[in-house]
Amino acid sequence: EAAVTQSPRSKVAVTGGKVTLSCHQTNNHDYMYWYRQDTGHGLRLIHYSYVADSTEKGDIPDGYKASRPSQENFSLILELASLSQTAVYFCASSTGLGVYEQYFGPGTRLTVL
Amino acid sequence: GDQVEQSPSALSLHEGTGSALRCNFTTTMRAVQWFRKNSRGSLINLFYLASGTKENGRLKSAFDSKERYSTLHIRDAQLEDSGTYFCAAEAGGGSGNKLIFGTGTLLSVKP
């Protein structure tokens, strides 16, 4: 069974609209991450969290908010979607202690029109 | 800032041949992961190394933290190996074990 799932798998949004991407993990991991990937680039970290009810900014947090209501769930929120936020978004989880391997979800393709 | 330089950006192989991908790091990294992005866009974990080498089937990876590089060797390439390969390094320290990704290698395996 997939341990990191994302929903939706793809979405088309309008400029200025609100978008929420959801991530759920069954790994019992403390750390969760949101990345975006643009064509021709590696993944870049947007936000991450190491405990429920707390989030941290990653390398490119502008235009995004994150929410970690529980250990299992981590959401990425675009309050006012923009064309530049068209990308594939990946969620990941890791223990963050000792073993650091990150396990990725299948990705969400977001198109902002 | 910390960077990961991945090469080559694109690679074409004939079935049955092999090659190596490489990532160089601008600073000492604690660990490295290698991924393959498949045709459906999902990231598949290939290896996680904190040191040394690991092998899995036709893939072998090495990581040298001191020399600041990692490699991924593919031998006897098959058509299904086609895809984009990423390395990602873990800087450690106060970074919350964030991964810094390379820009990817687009591998095309041809008959």
C-alpha cells in the first residue's frame, strides 16, 4: 500500500482562486515536506513540518501556506493562485531522526490558467 | 548556498549498454538519495546512502561525502529504464534534513 498519498492528482485552477493540495502519510513519520518541480529543474522545498500544528518555511515559501493538523496530514494552500505556480507538487515524509530517507507521494499536477 | 550539480543533463543509451550519472556537491552532505521519475510522473526511490556503495539489480550507487560526489551506474540498460533521474543531497545541520535536488538527467534507452 502506498504510504504517502496526495490528492488531487491533477487540478486546473483559475488565477486568483484558492487551491488546497492534500497529503496523507501512513509511515508514522514526524517530518513532512512539500516540494514543487518545474520542467527542467529539480525539486525545490516550499514548506516542511516536523510536528503537528507547526510548519516551517522552506526555500521558496512565497505565495504558499502550509497546514499540519495532524501527524498524518499536511496541506499546501495557495490563497491566490498565479500562473507562475503551475508545476508538479510532491509531498514527502521522513522520520527526521537517525534514518533520513524521504518517501515521496505520486505528485499533483497543478495548472493555473 | 548549498548546491547540487548533476550531469549529464541528458543521456541516450542503446539497450544492453551502460553509463554513469554523477552529482557533485559544493559542500559536505550528510547523505544522498537517487530517484527516478517514471512516465506517470511519480518519484521512485532508488537508493539512500549515508556512505559507501549500494547495489540493486542493474543499478549501483556510490557516495563519497569527503570528496563531495555521488554516482549512479546503470548497466545493461533496458527500455523501461527511460525516465528522468534525480539525485538529492541532505545537507544536515540545522536544515531539518532538507533535500537539495539536482536538476535531473533525462535518460532515453533505445532499441
